[in-house]
Amino acid sequence: MTDLHPTFAAIIKRDRSEECRALPGQTLTASHCLTFETPDGTHLVQLDTTGTMPIPATGETTVLHDQPVTVLSAETAYTRTEDGRPTLYTQVVVDVVA
């Protein structure tokens, strides 16, 4: 077996640490924060939920408050809170439909 890249080793170490573990018998529900921005970084919408939401694909047309927009990019970060709850942060950059 080859040695893991230090980045992968750090991910495994953090995920196995006590700070990323649920207590015995505890059920944790994921939370998801999805933000939409324009190409220049102007904030449009932020959606926070318990559970996860679909992540729009690049090139897809979606609708924000009755307005169609095209997804230019989507980036999601996955982590855990101190109590072990899975948390997702997604940043979506959108533009007007051409």
C-alpha cells in the first residue's frame, strides 16, 4: 500500500477524532447551507436547512424567487460540527439566462 498524500491523511485523522464523533446512541441530522451569488460575488440567496438539498450542476438552469438563472459553478465543503453533526456548505455562482 502506498503512503497517503498528507491532505488525505489529515482528512482521515480529523474525521476519526473525538471532536467529530456523535455520542453513543445519538442520532445526528445533517445541516446544509446553500448560498447563491453573482459572478462578481453579490449575495443573492442563502438557504439553511436541516437535511440536505440538491446541489445544482454547472450549466443547469434553476429558478431563484421566480427568476431563471444559469449555474456557472458550485462548490461544496463537507465537515462536521463539534457534536459530530455532518454539515455541508455550498456556494453556487449563477448568472442571468442568456
